[in-house]
Amino acid sequence: MTFTNDKPIYIQMADRLCEEILSGVYKDDDRIPSVREYAVLLEVNTNTAVKAYEQLAREEIIYNKRGLGYFVTPGAKQQILKARKQEFVKERLPELFRQMQLLGITLEDVKNAYNATFGE
């Protein structure tokens, strides 16, 4: 995984795990890689992975079964979707709308581009 400088690495790791849940790699009650396994996979310090897992546990995206590891909390996918939609609407759309206005891009232009991309 290539990390960026705009967010702490543990947040980027948590985001990646959330994306894996959203894409169906991990489903409700599935076991996820151990902290050490994930740290090795992403080539980061184990303490960084611990912070990512602690963050996700606080958000109730994952839970720990003592001695067995971490698992996806039932309903985590819906929770992630809800949070990401809210973030998108609050933080990304205003800038997108500003750029659209500056460039003279209409909603019809966006709809056409969407349909061309996704074939609808």
C-alpha cells in the first residue's frame, strides 16, 4: 500500500480495511487479519496497526474475541456507508460544486459523464 502525507498512516490503514469491508472482502462476523498480519502485509510498524484496529473497534466496525482475533461487527458495512456518505456530502461536494460552477459544468454534463463511465 502506498501511503500519502495527508492523513496519519493508521487512519489510512483503517480506511483500507473499511474499503475491504465495503467491497465484500470481509463480511459480518468474518475474521480479519491479525494486527501483526496486517502490519506485515502493509509493511508498517505493529504499533501503527494496533492504532488502526483500536480506532475501528472504538467506531464499532470491528470487535475482538479474546484469544481468537478481530472480527467484523454485524452491520459494519451499513455503518461505514452512512459515515462515508455524510463525509462526502459535507466535505467533498461543496468543493466539487464550486469547481463545477467555475468551469461551467452542468448537472446534465455530470449525468452524461456518469452514464458514459458506468454504461447506464
